[in-house]
Amino acid sequence: MSMTLEDFTAQCKAALKDNPGPAGREKVCALVREALKDSAFVAANIPEGTPERHVLYEDPELGFTVLAHAYTDAKSGPPHDHGPSWAIYGQAAGETVMSDFDCLARPEGLKSGKAVRTRDYTLRPGDAYLYEPGDLHAPRRDGPTRLLRIEGMNMDRVKRLPYTEVQPAGA
């Protein structure tokens, strides 16, 4: 039997209530991997033609938000974090090259922060990755992709500060 969005969000909520810290978020990341293996779940919740950012569910008690994302063309983003929140990226279709960064300087006022790239890795269908609060990362999509993403809070309501990628000292 296929997992429904209601089943998925109920399991996520239970994991986060039972373990509100990193252990609960790791359990949610495992649930994302499980949901991504369910082709009927993916077809029902992240179909072709999904907008780039589509809120599927926002928990009224805990605030976590489940989103579907679809990109029809290549697209990349600058280094960023999710402010005070965590995020889980789950690859449903296509591939996303993710880069992790070390923060050299936090943003101040109108001045963007500085970040240096530390590694690149590819998320393939079925993969999910947890970014804790403050973890700097950047996605690159070279073609069509679809993702399931969980945010600890709806980032539509959070102002995020910009970062600029810089080369490591001595490079």
C-alpha cells in the first residue's frame, strides 16, 4: 500500500515530538528516503508540472513545512543557510549537485557573508540530506529535477541574509 501525504506528515510529526533535536530530524530524513522510494507517493505529491516551490503541508503545532519543488531547466543558487531552521532535501527525480561551505564571515547589515566551498556531492533519486541550522550549502541542477523538502519552519516568513562564495586563502 502506498504512503499518503497524511501518513507521511503524521510520522514526521511523531518523530519530531518524540525527539525534538537532531535525532528526530534524522528520523524525518529517513522518512523522506522511504517516501521517495514510493513511486505512487512521488507521483501524487511531486508530479511533473509542480511549481518551483509548492507547500504541501504546514504543521499547525510544530511549524515544520513539507514542500514539493520541480525545476524544468538548469538552475543554481548561491551559498545559503535556513536561518534559525533546519532543512531536509530529498531528491525525487533528476540530480542535484550540492555544495557545502564553511562560513568565513556572517552577513552584517547590508554586507553579505563570506563562505568557502568544502565539498560537492550529488543527490540522486531516493537520496535525502539533513542541513542543521546554520549549515551553509548551495544546490546546482543541470536539468529537470523534482524534490521533496522539509523545513523546520516555513521559510517564506524568514528573512535570510546573503552569502558570497570566496576562494580559500592561498588558492
